[in-house]
Amino acid sequence: MRRMAKTLVRWLALVGIAFYWGLGAASASAQEPMPPIYYHVDTNGSQSVQNLIDKEPGFWSVLNNNAASFGYTSATYWFHFTLPPVDHDRVIRIAYPLLDKVDIYYVANNEVIERVSVGDAQEFNERPVENRNFVVPVASRDRVQVYLKVETTSSMRVPLSVWEPTELLGDEQVVNTATAMYFGLLLCMIIYNLFSYSVTRDPRFGYYSAYILAIGLLLASLDGTGYQYLWPWSEWLQSKAIPLFGSVAFIFASLVASQILQTKERSPKLHLGLQAIMGIAGLLFLASLIFPYEVMISIVLIMAILASSFLIFTGFVLWRQGLAYARIYTLALSVLLLAIIINAIGYLGFFDSFFIQRYLIMLGSAIEIMLLSLVLAIRFNEDRKERLAVEKRLNSRLEVKVKQRTEELEAVMRKLKEMNQRLEIKSNEDRLTKLYNRGVLDDDLPLEVRRARRTGYDIAVVMIDIDHFKKVNDKYGHPVGDEILVELSRLLKVNFRRAGDRIYRYGGEEFVILMPGAQELGCHDKVLTVTEVIRRHTFKTERGEVNITVSVGMALLNSLPGHASSKQLLEAADNALYQAKNSGRDQIRIARSLKDASEKP
């Protein structure tokens, strides 16, 4: 057992390093530098943004290290910062999903140009961007002042950052992958322990499955994943989730501890303490259904600190008494419960624990769940040895069931792998047309240009734009416009079927086709044929039949002088499209010079 424990500890250390490195890579993504942030405490909530616009700098307090963490408070907090002018779109992310209400005001020339309201007191589908955190587009690329009014019954924590949308997507993908792996692990362990219960009828596996489920729901509540995917329709459940699931988690944590450590036989006093925790947690669960969040959360956090400390103390005492698996139990529980204690203290506002709240509990619970599964396995094996004479008659049937369990787990893992593959495909495709999205084009084009230079073959970039598409939307409505985009995507996929051709939705009504190995004459003839097909095609929509034409810009790598980059190649095609539109639309233009790739005619 000692060798097994050492091996598992080493493996878990490697997992932790990999998990920390992955999240570190996400946090090191190219978020824009934050300007100085100022805040003001509105104790009675009487201030308005118009009152604050002209306030002198001395009215505001400087937010040290841009770390906004003030604990539980009934006051309204105002935050203020100024974004410089840029040449790209930006979004603001508030990476704490438990704020009740956030009003964001964009101010230019002392006038409010836009107001956006978010918060978990609203239904999830009312958010401007579907994200477990609060993500809000910046109203202007020009210099703009941002004022945030934050009201919450949760901890007043406002971690602000500004991103380019594509960079934020990359950061989110890394974190989403780690989150999916975590919840996938929980699902596997729930299924594993439920199956173990169905085979052995040992209630410990059933209790442990319930404990894992409660931990998963609690983490989903803290992370915002629960509100995004599990109960986006229920503002009530979102407001109750943390005290409810936290109480349930401690009920089953105490129950599992009493079963694994045999406290009833080994230490009646400790067993009585665990029963007291279960009783208090049960009462808090019922109280959470009745009383509001602001009343319950501080009580639940204090209970979490005390109960976690007692659970660790219980494991340590029985470890000192010589109970072999109490060592693994204490190690497993200490990682998670210490993280819970630290996080609860952070929620109370004593220090900033954004990283701990988001990641350390997730990592600690994953380690704890795997280690406690090992403890359960050890306990089960010891009990099995004590009943060996009786169980010999059942060995053959048990082997069959173990094999079935392994096959079912493998099936679950295959399904999880398939789900991850589908999620990856979904993140790379445009939701409406099911074509590749612009992010994939940004990855593919530099690779194809390097391949073309290496092999000596040419590559064509074809950019297609629907003529007068705004008029179509204005006349028939956006749903009809969407139908046309979907049907046009189908036509492009039918007609660009040469091996290596890839079609992307570039944005709005623009599409890009990469044609590796294409030659100018053949490429032009193909595009000419496709434009004729589109011109003659009747688009059948819910508002009747619609006909459209398209303008096309083309650029071929070998037709541009010099060592054109992938960016210049795409710009050349875009400028050729610009020329086609300026020349009357419904025609094709080919970029002939590198100048076309650097400026519009």
C-alpha cells in the first residue's frame, strides 16, 4: 500500500504541475494592459453616473494592484477607468460570476453613449455575450471613460480586464478545456462509484457518489458553469445554489468520513462531532430555501471553515492512532478543505483569492476525489479479506461484473473523447453556416502560405461578398438574411469540392475560399462559374423567392511581387473585392501588385 500511495502522489504532482501550467498559459494570454482603476463607496446607493462624471480626482480612491476585493458589504461600489483609443474591437471581462447587478456606463465628452446591465440576478440569456463570466463589448474604439456600478449580496469582488475578442476566445478555450476535463473526471468518478455500489451494495460508494455530485454542483455554482449550462432559466436557484450545494457537500463529506474512518467504533466523540456537522448542515440547507443569500452566505462560510477544520482534525487523530488509510484520507481532504478555508476567508474580504477561488479548489477537489477513491478501494479490499471465506462462492460472478464495469468505463471514456472532439469542432465552426470561422482562417492561411513557398505551388485566396445584402435584410428581415447565408454556404460547398479547398465565413456576408495549388486561369474560370450559379439560383425563403449577386476579389501568391505575407495576401484579396464593389458589383477583380495588399485604391 505504501508503494501504491507514493506512486499515486507522484502522479498527482505531475497532474497538478500540468494543470497549473495550462492555467498559467491561459492567464498569460495577450490581455490588454489595464489603466489605473479608481473606486468610490456609495454607502446608501444614492449616487448616479451623472453625479460622478465631473468629480475631481480626489473624490476617487485608487485601486491598489487593480485588485477589487472588499468582502461582504451592503454598500454600492463605483469603479472608474479610461480606455485609450485603439484600432480594434475590445471587450471588458469581469471574471467573477456571482455579482448580482453590474451597470456599465460608457462616457465620451461627458455624455453617456451606452449603458449595459449584467449580473446573475438576470436570466442568463439576457447577457450580451454568452459566457460564465460577465463579458461586455466596449462601446467605442475611441478614447472612452468607463463607469461601473456594482451591487451584490455576494462578496464584492470585481476582477477587471480588457481583451481583444479573439484573444479572449483563446484564453477562454484553455480554461474551458481544463474545466471540461475536471467535470469529465467528476462524471467518471460518479459513474465508477455508482457502479461499484451496484456491484458491491456497499453504501459507502453511494455516499461518495453523492458527495462528488455535491462538490461538482458547488464548483459549477462558484465557476458560473452551472448558471450557463445547468439552470440558466432559474434566477432563484442561482441565488440559492452556493449555500444549498455547500450544505449538501458537508452533509456527505461528514457521512463519508464516518464510514471510511469507522469513527463510530474507533472514536465515539469524533463520530458525535461528525453527526453534529451533518445536523447543522442539514438545518442550513433548509434555511437556505427560506432565507435570502445575504443572510445565509456568511453563516455557511463560517460553517465551512469550522467543519473543514474538524474533518481534517478527525483524519489526523485517527492517523496518529495508526489507522493506515487515515493518512491518505487526511492528505486527500487537506488539499481540498484547506483550499475551501482559504477561499472562505477570501470571500469574507480578508485577502484577494481570485486564483484560489477559480482554480485551486477545482484542482484540490480533483486530487481529493481520486485519493479518496483509493481509500475506498483500500477499505473495500480489507473488508473483502475479512469476508473472504463467504465471498469465494461469488468470485466468478464478481469477475464478470468487474469486466463489465471496465467495459462501461471504457465506453464512458470513449464517449467523453467523442464529446471533446465535437466540442473542438463546434468551437472551429460558424454557428449559423457550419463553415469554418475566421479564427480557423487565421490559423490555416499562414500554414498554407508557408507550404506553398516550400513546395513551389501557388495558392489563391478568393473573397466573396453578397451585393446589397443590407437591403435584403432591411426588406425581408434578418431571418431571411440568415436563410440566404445558409443556402449560399451550401452552394459554395457544392461547387468548391476540389481536394484542399476550404471555405470560411469571414464575417457578416463575406466568405473566403482557400485554393492551394490553384492556377490563375483555372481559378478564375471556377470562380466565374460559381458566380453564375449564384446569379441564376433562386433562394427560397419564408418571405418568398430572392435572387442575389456577389462581388469577388482574388489574390494569388505567385502573382504578387516580392515575398508577400499571408496578411498581405488576404489584404490583396480584400482590396480586389473593394475594387469589384466600387466598379459596379457582380464582378471579379484580381489583385496584381503588392501595393494592392497594403492600401485600398
